[in-house]
Amino acid sequence: MPKIKTNRSAAKRFRATGGGKVRRNKAYASHLLSGKSPKQKRRLRKATTLARPDMQRFRRLLPNG
């Protein structure tokens, strides 16, 4: 029986916390920053947790993580 492979792109983007939640970085923070307000850019800096409906997709992408 073959082993289940980890999706490498997802492994680089997500980290599991000790409590079982998943940390992720926010979108819209990589380019075209001159048109965004300082308040928006400041909020985009902080990481957040993955929403509960997305957890099932995360488990499929990272079966070992």
C-alpha cells in the first residue's frame, strides 16, 4: 500500500498549533501596497487561525501534520 503524500505547498503555508488549531497568514499583503491604508497593512501583518469549515480540507492536504 503506498504512503499518503503531504501537499508541499500547503505544508509551507500552514502550521498546526499545540491546541489543534491551524495558523495561517492573511492574503492581500504581498503587492500593490501603496493603494492600501496603513491600518489595513498593519492588520494584514498578523497571522490568524484557519476557519473551522476549512479544517477538513486542511486535513486532506496535510494528513501527517
